[in-house]
Amino acid sequence: MKIAILTDSSFDGNLKSFKDLYQVPLLIVEENGTTHFSDDSLDENLFYDLLEKQVLKTAQTTPGEMIKIWDQLLKEYDQIIFLPLSKGLSGQFNTYRMLSETEEEYKGKVFVCDTNGVSIINQEFVKRVAFWIAQNKKGFEIMELVSKTNEDFISYIIPKSLDILKRGGRISPAAASLAKMLKIVPILRYDGQIDKEATARTFKKAINEALDLIKKNAKGVKTIDISYSRMNSETLAEAIKIIEEKGFTINLSSQITSVIAAHTGKETIAIAAWKK
């Protein structure tokens, strides 16, 4: 049996790293309604220029685009394992789980998994699913395995600036203004959804605090994954130095895709560890 792995463009790994791995784009929408696929066709410099000037919205993959890729893949593969971004961030999971279970041509062929993930979390799920396929596991079993392990990670997000989060309504203007006045950097907990965990006085201290939280809540873990939006090389090098000084080894490291950076802004870093 041939099985394809499908992700959406919240996944920021290398599609060529795994055999039979494909991606469907999410959407980025400008204030005037102009819509862009969040994939390699969207120039990175253009995206960050747009992000500086306006509030960008993001949207699910259109049904037409999703069905198109499902139909294409099912000409070559017997099953598709779809790993979308978290249901806590988008309706992508719910929309296409329902479609896969109600349309006869996709029943038993397309399996939409509840990842709770995005970015480096879904990179790990791609790796695990590829391993399970190599063990001759199939659709329903893989879908259940993803569901059973989608709480096995711990992750924190540290945005150097709250401007984009404020503009996108992810944090209130009053809270953002207070944080800026007091020079507070938030540490956000990510577990499928985003919530405030703690604060620190500087970006550097926030990274340190996030790493301490990982040590506390994922005892014995020595390997972590990181992803980040556009930042200067000195800031990234400083973050990596802090991580290494804390005794961690970096496994996965990648730049987040535009559809996620649309909500976090520039100079944001995410740190994740797997407890199992």
C-alpha cells in the first residue's frame, strides 16, 4: 500500500526531506482583499514589507484547492495522511476532517489527523508518521497514534515585539502599551493554542525563563527544536548561545512560514521539547 503524507503551509520543514511528502497552501489576505498562497510563490521580502504596512489576515486552504490535491494524490497513492495545523489556531482541521468522513470518495482513503501542531511540532509529526508508515501502519492506526501523542510536547513562544500581536487582536492595545512602557517581554505557552505563561524584562531573559520552564516541565529533556521569524543574525546567534549554555542541544531549526509570521511578526522565536 502506498501512503502519501500531506501538510499545510504552517509546516516549515524541507519537503524534500521525506519521500512521499506534499504540501497544500494556506492563505494570506491583504486589507484590500488581495489573496496570496502561503507557499514558495510568495516572495519573503514582499511578505514582510506588507506586514510592516498593514494587518494581514490568514485563511484556510480553499475546498477547491484541497480537493484538487487529494484527487491528484489518490491517483498515485492508496491513502493520504493529512497533518494540518492545530484546531486551536484554525478551522482547517475541523473542515477537512468532516469532508474526509462525509464524502464517499475519501472515506477510508484520506485521514485528517488532530496534531495540535504547527511549525516544528508538525515537523516532528511528519518524521513520526514516516516511521509508522515504514512499520506498515495504515490510515486509521496512524490517525489514532497522532491523537495519542499530540500532547507530548511543551512549547513556548517569545515575541521580541508585541506590535503584530496587538494589530491582529491577539493581545489588547492596553496590555501591549503597558508591556512596552514597562519593557516587558511576554512568554507565551503553546499547547495547540496560545496563552500567556510568564513575562521577563528583556528578550534574552525571556529565552532563559522559557528554557527554565522546559527544564521544570519536561524533566531530563536535553534536546529541543527551535523556529523563528525573520531576525538579524546577531539576535539569532545570541538565542542559540543561551540555549547551548543551558545545556540543550538543538535538533530541528527552521524559519517559520509567512502564514505564521503574519501573527507573530518579526523577531519571534519558538522553543519546543518532546516529553516522550
